[in-house]
Amino acid sequence: MAETKKEALLFTRVNKDTQSLPVSIEDWEQKAREILPDGPFDYIAGGSGAEETLASNRTAFSKWAIVPRMMRDVTNRTMSISLYNQALRTPIMLAPVGMQAIAHPEGELATARAAKEAGVPLVVSTVSAHSMEQIAEVMGDAPRWFQLYWSNDREVSASMVKRAEAAGYSAIVLTVDTIMLGWKRRDFRNGYSPLREGKGVANYITDPVLCSRLTEVTPENVVEEILKNIYHPALNWNDIAFLREQTSLPILVKGILHPDDARLAVEHGVDGIIVSNHGGRQMDGAISTLEALPAIAKVVAGKIPVLLDSGVRTGADVVKAIALGANAVLIGRPFLFGLAVAGEKGVASVLDTLINELDVAMALSGSNSVADLNESILARM
């Protein structure tokens, strides 16, 4: 009887929600398309080049199917995991997405509130529209990481990392696949650059080291200084040692796709890897993240956590990624579409749907915990 009542409440809630908010990620995207101007929408939704990698990130998930297991008593399920001695409600995180004010005026502040309420860690971008300290104030003691775009001025990077640690961020994510800017045709067609418009300067205009490099601190001068420093083709593994000197926090590298790079990450003392192709926004024609994941997980062999982003859209996707070797996943575009459509409420709804989909997918796959998810429940299509 209790289960019947629970199901009735679920269906009542679903019917109520679907009257006002989109249901699927595709619905959210379509609604965001109707709301946003071409420039911001294409910046969020688009990829680089011919967008082959953008598409392959999704099709890679369809090449694997879940083979459900039956009669396994999945009454007492848990989606909880532990990363870096921190208990997390689910293996889902919000990826670092910069300049969120292009989607909604509140930007990262709305996202932060929704993440806090859902118990989902937020990874805050260096090029956020609000400063890391403002976002931290909104989140309180909720889990959050800081994503670092390396600067040609090392002392700026050091300053950012130290500020993040002081503001209660619990890990540093060094993005390593942006040494050059991806060739984004949609942005060229639209003549659109939110960074040029000053949408991602909050952490820079409040940084004492970067501001000390300027004769006059204005948004225009800060943007020019950012553009001088943000693309860094000289970045190499030796820079990890410098980063390690600046912080006691765990350091993850984001943008790894080759198993040899995963091996080097372990050798250089990195604390975690995020298998990512920047959501198809950097090198078009690159391998999809799900295709890259198994070989990387094999090389890492459990020595450090391996996370995955790019292409995750459903609870079944989360199951597949974890079964193939990921410890957790990150989503980007889905919550940005929710943010664009309904602000904090939209992000919260996207997260609620994904978390509930994951719970259902785990139960129907015969799994009681994230630790139960492995390749034995998958079939290659």
C-alpha cells in the first residue's frame, strides 16, 4: 500500500511539473532556443568546426546498452559516493561553465543555489560572471570546486588558486585542453564573443595580482589582459609542480582523452582526471569521451578518481559512464538550458530529473549502489 501511495504522489508531481516546465533535455534546449538570442544560444549549444565531436559525444552512449538484471532486491538503493573524503549524494556534478549570465541575469548565483539545494557539487569557472567569493557566499558549506584556466602570468594562476582555497573550495580543476581557442563557426557567424563583452571578468577584476599589472583597472583593460594570458600553448606537465606548491587541495586535470596522458597525470602526482573534450567545443573530430574512458580507466587502475563529462544527458548515461570506469560525471549544457529557461528553478528541475532517472536506471539494472555498476551490465551495440 505504501508503494502505491508513493507512486501516486510521483505521478501527481510529474503531471503538475510537466504543465509548467520542460521534461527532457531536448525540451529544455528547444525552449532555450525560443528565449535566447542567436549569439548566447549558439555559444551554449554549439561546438567547434563541423560539430562532429559534439554529435559523437551523444552517439557514443547509444553504442552501449544496459542489460538489466532481475530478482536482485533493490529496495535499499543508494546513489551516494565519496570523493576526496567528502560524502556526496550522487555521482553527478555541475561542470565548469563560464559566463553564465549570458543565459540568465543571475548566472552562477542561481546555479549555485540550485546545486546547494540538490546536494550536487558545482565546479566554478575561472571566467564566471560572478566572483568565486560571491558564489561561495551563496553556497555556504555546500561542496564546490574551482576550475582554473592557466595564465601565462603564473602569479595570476597562483592568486586564483589561493583565493579559491580561502573561499572554501575543496578541489582545483586545471583545464588543459584550451591552450588555443576552438574554431567555433557559430560564434563567427554571429560575431559573438561574451568574453570580449566582459561577461567573464568577475574573478579577474577582483584579483589583486592581475589588477596590479594594469595602469588603470577598467573592464576593457581587464579583458585585454585576460586575452593576453588565457591561451597558453607552453603549458606542460612540469607546471603541475608549481600548482602543487600553491595549494594543499586535490588537483584534477580536465581534458584528458589519451591513456598515455592519463599515465603521465598519475606519474606527476595529479589527484584526479576528468575525461573531457570540452563538450565538443575545442578540437572537432576528437574522440568522444565515452569511447576514451575505458582505456583511461584501465591505465589509472583505481589509483586516482576518473570523472567524465561531455555528452551526459540522462540517468542511463550516468549508469553507462560509471559502468565503463568513471567515478562520477559532470553535466554542462543541460543545466545551462534550464538556467536560461527558468533560472534557479530550471537548474533545480534539470537536476531533479537527472537524479531521479539515475535512481530508476540503477534499480532496473539490478544495482543497489554506484559500486555495483560495472561493465557486466552493459552490451556493446
